[in-house]
Amino acid sequence: MSERKVPVFELSPGMVLAEPVCHPFTQQVIWASGTTLTDQHIAMLRKMELRGLKVVDFARNSPGLTSSPLTGETVQMPPAQETARAKATDPASASGSATAPTPVAPVRYTLTRPSENQKPAAQPAARAHGTAQANAPWKRPVPQNEIYQPQSVKNEVLQRNLSTVRQITDQAKQASKIDIRAVDTSVQSTIQRIVTNKELLESLIDLRVYDEYTYAHSANVMSLALVVGHALGFPPERLRVLGIGALLHDIGKAMVPEAILRKPGKLTEEEFNIMATHPANGIMMLAAYGWATTDIKNIVFQHHEKFNGSGYPMKLSGPAISEMARIVSVVDVYDALISDRPYKVGLPPNVVYQAIINGSGEHFDPRIVQAFVRFIVPYPSGSQVLLNTGQVARVVRVSHADLMRPVIDLEGQMIDLTRDSRFAIVNMHRPSQA
């Protein structure tokens, strides 16, 4: 018997874990040491962004073999776990042991401790949406040279979030049902693979997905809310609740007529009053679910409240609005203003960025605005900007030291605006303005 460290992209079916794989947040053991890896295990390990694992070759058909609760594959259990398992299945010790493994039988899903074994089953449903999704990154094995590419990771996660929003929106409209497993999988994947990965998060400036506003908006609000929550120091479980509430913040719109949702112009007073029922609609839809905590319901019901009390539906103000709803309020407005719609072109990022800052203390909680401006940038990488010299440059890289002064490409010359005071950005530039 020998052990060796193997990069995740070199794992192959039949290898046996020499160390347990734990959930990154709860530290609950997902697969025990001795688990025989299958294609399904390996696919999920790649998505967990692990760089490598210790594996060992155990002799087959040896004492202590048992069945994996995830796949039914034969696995080697360490002596301690084998003893605990024996105790758990012994009628004489029906009181159970704290070290007993998770039963093979399906467990009831709860928000506080979801079953990791249920996640793989939720993924196909979140991906089954049309021809466009057939080319999504997660539909194929991840090549070795892409595994740790930030852009590849971002595209995979954000596209899956978009697919999840499509799925839950369709279900909500057709049957008033919400697939919390799909929602939770998207939220936890975004937290684990982007938000709590400092190196990756700081290399990704634009965390929005671009698609039809109806679906992309909720996906974008979730991603942006998680970034703000992370900036505020939220622990993983609190981030998770924030993400679920943010993804579902507009779920009540499933009960608003399509003619109003998609109207290409300003709503009449009567139409606005109907639209304004969506927070209450959302609460009614969540009432049937035990996983819908007070924080999640507050996000859905209060995300249109304003810090100065001028919002709706209850005209709450200041700390009377839940902290999570105050976070979603900021990113909801940001994404709504920056997004293109059939009847209007989205505002430039720098204009919306300034509008959020200007709304601090009035519409928005100042503390949350401060967290927002730490990661949400006015001039995203790749955008064109008009300089004080009248020249047009392209943003190459954002400087976290000064978000207003990125590195630009000016006629082939790279200029760091934090070090060169000759240039200043006047505004975003759109080619049609020339």
C-alpha cells in the first residue's frame, strides 16, 4: 500500500482516497478516506477547485469494505469508521453514536444542513435549457489548462446561475414551486468558487452575466450581493442565506402579468401598483417552505424599501430594514440601471456607480455603499473611456488601489493612471457617440 499526491485533473476512476474530502464551509465529511473514485466524484472534485488529493491503492475484497452512500461503489472504510458503522446498525446501541456516518437512505432537505448527496441530482435540471446551453463549459470535461483559469471559472459559474434562474422562474410561473436544491447549489458554487477565493475574486472585475434581463437580473443580483456581503465580513453560512434570498428576491414577479413585466415603456399608475405587489407575492410563495428563513423572507419583502423611508411596501427606514435587504436594495438598483432592455439602453457603469454613491444616506445604507464600491468598479476591463485629452483609450486592468484610475491602453501604450497624472477619465465612451 502506498500514498501519493495527485493533481485533481490527473484523478481517474478506481483511485482510492487516502484522505477525507470535507465541505469547505461546514467541514462535514463529503467522502471518507477509502472512497473509490468514480467519474461523478472526479467531476465534482474539479468543480470544488481542489488542486490535489492523496490517493492510495487498497486491495479489493479485503475486510472493512462497504458501500458508498453516494454511488453504491465499494469503498474501504478506516477501522474507526467501520466500528462506528457497526455500532450505528446494532439494535443494542439504538441511541446512536455522534461519529456514525450519514445513513444511506435519503435525508430530508433542510436549509440549515442540506444533504451534499442531493446536489448532483439538481445539476442536470439547472442545465436543461435550450440549444444555447449545450455549449456551456460544465457540459464537457474541463481541460487541464483551463482548470484554474479565472475567466473559465467565472463563465461556468455565472452561466449555471443563469440556467438556474430560468429553471426556477419557469417552475414558479407554471406551478408556483421553487427548487431550493438548484438555488442552493448555485449559491454555494458562487461562494466557494468565486467570492471566497481572494485571488480569483480580485482578478475578476465584472461578475455580471449578459442575457435577457428577465433572467439575468436575478442571477446578477445574487452574484453582486454575495460580493458585498463578503466585503462586509459575512461568514459562509450567512453569505449562503443572503445568496438564496438575493436569487429569489423577484420571485413574486411570477404572479405579475407578462404584459406589465415586458411593457416597452413607462408603467401607468395602475400598472405600477400591480408591479409593486411582487414583494408580497413573493412572501406568499415562500410561506409553504420551511427553508424560507426570516432573513430570506425579509430580502424578498423589503428589497424595495429605501434607507430614508421613501420605499415600498411598508416605508421602512434605517435599521428597520433588514441588513440583507439593504444589501440587495443597492445591487438591485445597480443592475437594473446598468442593464440593456428592449425599450432602453443601460446607463454607463461609471454613471450608475456615481448614482449609488450619491444615494448613500438617502436611498441606501452608507455602510453598504462603502462595501459596494470596494469591488464594483466604474470602468470595467475592456471598456472604452474618453480622456481629458479628448483621446479614447481602452481599460486593460482595474487598480484596486484606486478604482477610478485603471491601467489603460492608449494607442498601444500601457498607462497606469495611478502613476500618471497627465490623464484623467472624463466618461465612458461608446463608439456610436463619435
